[in-house]
Amino acid sequence: MSNSCSVSPSCGDPEPNTVRYYAVRNGSGVSVQKELGPEEAFVVPSFELAEAVIARGADSARVAISQIDSADANYPGYVQVASNKQLVPLAPFRFDRSILIVLPTYNERQNLATLIEAIGRYLVADILIVDDNSPDGTGQLADQLSREQKHVHVLHRPRKEGLGPAYLAGFQWALARSYQSIIEMDCDFSHAPWDLPRLVHRSSTADLVIGSRYVPGGGTQNWNARRRLVSKCGNTYVSLFLGSSIRDWTGGFRCYRHELLAKMNLETVKAKGYVFQVEMAWRARQLRAKICELPIRFSDRVQGQSKLGWHTIVEALTEVPRMYFQTPTSR
């Protein structure tokens, strides 16, 4: 879908459009080999064509989705953010379904408000902040944001128990309120807000949409050698046990349909850390859900300290074999 030139928590103020757009009308002969300049972007008339362009190597941050005619190709309904050349739609994307974005937080005070603002520029959705009693005051800031913005909600948890339990609490909150699409994403700008509409659009024909680093068009940014090694080895290890039908087992940028989560018997999910993503994808596959992977460019944390450690590898070594030998229960 649409939208920005770099992952950054600094949104800036939109200014008059100075971008040169290259209109792409159909999927045949799409060429994205040209390196776009800082004031150039592609513009396409549909999500489907956007996916074709992105799969061929275009940065999703530089692909604007707009119904335009040839006379208006230079004005596709986007403005530019002065500080980092981001493209922002004049109005956020709106879908005919209820959407909840679950944001687990622990010491994310410096990112939270800016991320919520950025999300609102790209997608109309409710947001649930699941805070694990952050000592830096993230929970208090979340309460303030909730008072100021009616689409922002907060779920306080008494202690830090891991990524999995935080997401499960958010999913159960969403199911109880009958949200139709439930999105999970990191709170540190590792996942680009402008990719949110792509996930939601694709979920109209898929039960689970995974923002994937390991399909054509996907990738990582600002990762050191250790981080790349951990991720690659982790996905390879998982694939040895669970198969290669999913390329990015550990990706944490996802959109679930309500019906799938409702079948998963979430109370029985065991994994607590990043392997939680593996267990959820494995359960979806065991339920014969339709799973789709969309290419994304995952960036290392823009602000704050990474929470990924070697304990993730230890958890994978024990939990993945358990998943293989244990058939998930469903409702």
C-alpha cells in the first residue's frame, strides 16, 4: 500500500506535495529496478497492483495507492512529511469491518504516543495498549492517551510475563468485543504503520496475514550480523520440525480474522516469548486456515533497546518440538 520513505517515530508536519510519481497501470512489465530518488514514488490504482510492485522489489513506503486518471497522476491524494520525506494519505484508509490493533508495551513510553499518531494517519482502527506494569510510566501515558482519544483503550496487567501472555490477553479482549480483524504489531516502529492497510485488505480473503521478511520483496533493515543469524537460524529450525509452508514463522506483524482466533482455544497456548508467534501460526495451519504472507521491510528498533536475547533460542529449542508432537486443541 502507501506510503513513507523511512521508518521513523518522527512524523513531522505534511507540506505541499513535491513528489514525482511514476504511475503503474497494470502488472505486466512492471519495472522497479530504478532506484527512486528521495522525491519519487510509484502510484498504483489498487492493493493488488501494489503487491505486485512490492514483490518485485519496490519499497512499500514508496508505493501510493490511489484511484487516479492520467491527468491527476502527480496528485494522488498524498502529502509529504518534511522531516523524512514520508508520504501520508490525505485521509486514512477505512475498511468495512471493525479493526483492533493490539500493542503490547513494556517500557515503551518514548514510542507510544508517536506510534499511535502515525497509525491514525494510515488506518481507521481502534487500538488496545496492553501494558505489563512498565516502570517507565508507559501505562500512565497510555491512560492519558485513552482519555484524549476514544479509539485508544488500555489493558493493565500486574507484571511482565512475556510477549505471548500479553498478546493473548489482548486477543481475548478483542474477541469479547467482536472485532472482526485483530492486528498485532510492535510498539517500537519495527513494523511500518503504512503497511497496516495492506494487511487489512488482504485479510478479506485470508484467515491469517503475516508481514513476512522472507518472501520476495521482504527484508530487514539496520540488523547486525548476530540478529540476522538468530532470525535465519530460528526460522530454519522451525521449518525442520513444522515444514516450510510458512516462510516467516517468527514474524510479529499479523492480522487475524475473528473466526480463526475464536477456534484456537487460546487458553492452552504455552509459549511466552517470541516463539509465541510460531505456536500461533502452527495452530492456524493445523486448523487448515488460509494463511498469506505479505512482504515487509522490518527495521530494527528506531528508539529504545531491543528485547531479543538468547533466551529466545532456548525457548525455541524446547517449545518447537513440543508443538510438533502435540496436536493443538480447538473449540
